[in-house]
Amino acid sequence: MKNNNLIPSNFNNSYDYWVFDLDNTIYDFNLGLFRRISQRMTDYIKNFFKLSHADALNLQKDMYKKYGLTLRGLIIEKNLDPEPFLEYVHNVSFDDLKIDLELKKLLSEIKGKKSIYTNASYKHAENILTSMGIFEEFEVIFDIKDSNYVAKPDQKSYLIMKEKFGLDDDKIKRSIFFEDTAKNLKPASELGMSTVWIENDFNKDEANDLKEYINFTGSDIKSILNKMLRH
């Protein structure tokens, strides 16, 4: 990475636009919430297309590899209606997500505009952020519908996001993007955003391969923000 350890600096003076991924970024990767969502994707594909579990899982993985988002592939190749799919896969329990006063306080210390940029639905983002008590901290939620179901890391998604957030070529240089999926940081970096990778073993090799596109790293969102805001 360009900077494995966050350098003491006044990040509040350096960045006016703070953009956060949702799943496995805002909450702890180790909670396994996204695994539950992935399992519901498999179940939906299995039931909708009348496939075996193994075939459904293979189709799910194949669509993800080809398009960066299972749903995107199913829309293009299978003409799937996205609304029922999103409603089903995001119908998971949020019992293990608790009100996070520490994260709320850290987010409140950010002086710039805070936004969510997710491949999930607005409703899913709202449920998670509300469960954690931080929904009000974000001014905008950019979801998969906003990007016309074009997912990160497709550059088209970032260009739509950039326009919605009002990030012209000057403003984009004063923006910073937090994300657990390393490949999603490359297009952001190429647009001129600073990037932060939330460390996890699942993306470790990928992050190493893409280290030139990663400016900062840290073990979790709270420790990263603590270092950025407390110097």
C-alpha cells in the first residue's frame, strides 16, 4: 500500500467528501452478516430457476465473477426482475448489530459531507444504519438502483456516483473512499479519490496486487477514524 500506517495528519482539513461502502465496512467483517445475505442469494436462485443447491451456487459465483455483482449478471443473462430478488436476499436478521455510540461519535467529528456508496439496496442500508444508530450521520445513500444496477467495480457505477454526489474534478481530489473489497478501490483511485482498505483475510491477496491504488489501511472503521480524527 502507499501508506500501510495512517500518518498523523488533519484529515478533516484534507477531505471534504467522505464516502463509505456499507457491508463489511461500516460494521465488523467478522459478524458474518454478508454471509447470510449470500446464502439467501443462493436460495433465491435455487428456487427461482429450480436448480440444485450446487448448480445455484455455481451460477451465483459465475455471475459475480463476470459482472462484479450476482444480480447484475442475472439481469443481463437471465432477464431477472431485480426488485423481488433484492427484497428476498436482504431480508435477514440484524440482531447482532447494536447501537454503536463510539462510531456515531467518530462520524459526528467528520466536518465534510458523509455518504454511503453500496451495491445493496437503500432499504438494506437504512436497516443497517438504523440498527447501529448512525443513519442520521449520512447525507446521501447511493444504492444499486441509483447506479441502474451497474455495480462496483464497473467504472460506469463510479461515474454515476460522482455525478450524484456532485464531485467535479476538483472536488473528487478532496474525497476519500472506505471499502473492504480491494478491487472496488481501483476505479475510485483512478478517478482521483483517496482510498482506504478495511483489512480482511478474504481480500488480502487482492489488496496486495492492487496496493498502488490503496492509500491507507486499517483493521476496522473505528480504529481508522480514530487515527484520522484524533491527531
